[in-house]
Amino acid sequence: MAQVLEFKLPDLGEGLTEAEIVRWLVQVGDVVAVDQPVVEVETAKAMVEVPCPYGGVVTARFGEEGEELPVGAPLLTVAVGAPASGGDGGHAPAGGGLPGAEEASRAGSGTTEGSGNVLVGYGTGAPPARRRRVRAAGPLGAGTPGGPSAPGHPTPGSGRTHGAARTEPGAVGFREPGVVQPEPARTAPLHAEGPVPVISPLVRRLARDNGLDLRELHGSGPDGLILRADVEQALRAATARQTPPAAETPVRPSPAPSRVSSAPADGVRTPLKGVRGAVADKLSRSRREIPDATCWVDADATELMRARAAMNAAGGPKISLLALLARICTAALARFPELNSTVDTEAREIVRLDHVHLGFAAQTERGLVVPVVRDAHARDAESLTAEFARLTEAARTGTLTPGELTGGTFTLNNYGVFGVDGSTPIINHPEAAMLGVGRIVPKPWVHEGELAVRQVVQLSLTFDHRVCDGGTAGGFLRYVADCVEQPAVLLRTL
């Protein structure tokens, strides 16, 4: 008999609570294998292909392309075929099953250990044991090869009996053939022994922080898997039990006033969701929480452009201008580490960070994203060039992972590619500063006491005034400008 399992939208990490269906990769009736991608969704961070932890036949899909679903909402259902019982291998499983379901389950999983591919909140471990009706015992010796199994002894840990195992009438565990016996009542604690069925570290942390014993919960996920919703429901129930009854008759709250939009009724409306919504939320929070200030300076980039041309003429991989600017940034942050920090508002502390994870703004068809180069301070110009190229291509194709879009400590914004000279960047919360770089264009410049045409760039620094004063910010920006004008200054820190 096929077993229909429901696959829900998993928690994709980084605190995301919803995702938009971009493209279905399977149709109803398709046979899927374990870990086969079934849908492509767009979160506020990136495009993600979601793999299904079950192998079988797709019986239903929930949600249309373009629809936004919350985490935990059903995505699809899969009919998993029951494996054939021991004994006569030439017959189909009792009760039948959907065509291809059993083969997909076998081909997708391979072994009972599963693939091990895990997203936050669910994974593909050992498949859940399926309860089956006990058949009447056949003739003695008609069981597995090598003779009959010991009467009345089920396989340890599986909760099933072998196809040829016999249970005598009156003995413990005997079931009349064809009669379904009710399951015995479950007693607490639910998981007195063995591991607690929890995969997500977020679920474990939520329970630990609130003093909740996971062994007392029965999960609503597959095979009793404890999900975040189970923990939150248990916490709400515990809070309700601890709240004393009101002494007076509760006053019915008045209905909330309907929200009146101040925008004109006509015009084209675009929902603030996905990447656009995430950008709006983050920039609004930055302006709301960070007291930022901006300073800027013009710099003669002629020598930097000559140095780059000489490096590329020497052979080997080409070095990008962005990589040289990033190398200058990491050197400046080593001299002024106050700008590589964040503010812990709850503890009222400035947290100075040891590693430089350099974000850079990238404009894509899906909107503005900020990929992060990990440990940029430990990379040379060649390594930075390669990583910038990889992350830029992933941003254009929409394949950046949430981990590649978070965790930055300082951002480099090259808005010169848009043909503009200057800007006042908004800090990428919760960072403390951002360096903006305008276009490099020929301009009249006084060089060595004479008027000359030089390659000039405007540099602007927006910084969190809580972490430092103008002297530190000015020193950082002046050092960056000195390195742009005289790249040999970098030799002191190489």
C-alpha cells in the first residue's frame, strides 16, 4: 500500500520566513527520487532549488508560480510505495502501490542511511519505518533463505515482523489475520531513550533558550520529526498555563482601524517582496538605527592605473581594479580597525571584529545584492580577482547561497560603473562603514607644481559615528587616497 507523505517548505536558514515559488521542476504524476530538486524558490537572499527528502510519485502540488508561501506550508505530497514483503518474490506487494513509487524510493535512497543532504529544518536521514499489517504465517520453513525465523521475534528496532515469523495465539504481540489492532497509548516521556528526532539547530537552540525539554514533545514532521512550529506551540501552551485567570471580565478589544494608504489610487503598484523587499527593510533599518556621516576626497588614480597595466602586462591572470581597491581597503582597516566593527545595541558595546569579510555591491536583474568575500584580509590581488568574478557571476545567475550574502563586516561600493562621480552610501546594517568609489575620468590636476591632465576618482566614506569620530574616518579615507595616488605605499604592509 502506497504511503502519501507531505513535504513542507523547509526553513532555508538565516531567519527567512517565506519564499516565492519561481518555477516548478516536477509535475503531478512525475516520479521523483530522494534529494531530487522539485521546486525553485526565491527568498530575500537568493534563488534556491529545494530537494525533496522522499522518493515516489508526486500526487499534489501546493502553490502556483509567483505565489509566496510561509515556511512550514505544504509544498507537495509524494506517494511512497511499500516494499514487497518477504516470501514469494514473484508477486506484487499486498494492496498494490503507485507505479514507479517503489522504484523511485529505492533508486533515490540507495541505502537506509539516506543521502545526508540537509537543509535547515529537515534532511534525508534513514527513511521512517512504515507500519504494515501482519500476515498470517505460512508453512513452516517458507520464510527467508536458510530456514524459518524464530517464532514471535521481530527484527530488533524495526517494529516489524519477518514475512515467515509466527506468533502463537495468546502470546504477546499476536494479531488475528486481517484485523487491525489499536495502537497502545503513548506514555510520557516520548523519547525516554535514544536520540531526540530534531535536525534543525535552530529548533534545539529555541528549546534550550526557553528551558523546554524536547523529550516531552511529539513532532508533527515525518516520523515524529520535531519542527520549529512544535516548539513554538509548546511554549505558547506553557505560557497559557502559567498565566493566572483575569479577576475581572475581560474587555473586548476594539477593532483595529483599517489602514488608509496615503498613496494615490492610480498608478502601477509593485509589491515590496523578495530581494527588493529585503533591500528596503535593510536600508530603512540602517537609516533608522545608525547615526551615519559621510566624508569624501578626490584622488589622482593615474599611478594606480599604470600599476595595474604593468601587473597585467607581466603575464598570468588579469588583476581587476576592484581587487586592487579591495586590497587597499583591507590594508586601511588594519590601520583603522574601528571601522571593521559592529554595535551591540542591547549590551551597549562596540564589537571590533578580527576578520575582514568584504562585501561588494552588485547590481543584477533581480535587484541590488551584496555578496561577501570571506577573509579578504588574507587574500592577495589575484585571489580577490578570482573571488569577485565567481561571486559576480553567481549574482547574475541568481545562484548565490544565503551564506554568500551575509556576514559582511565592511562594504566596498563601486558606483563608478554607472557613470557617476560621487554618492553618499547607506551603510549595510549591521556594519559600521562603507567605501564608495566613483568613476575614474581624465580631469585637470595640479601634478608636481604644474597643471596636467590626470585620471581622477572621488572616494567617499560613510561611517557609523558611534564607533569612531571624524578623525578616525578621515585618517582611513586619507590612507586609502594615498595608496590610490602612490600604490608603493602598500609595500609597507605586504
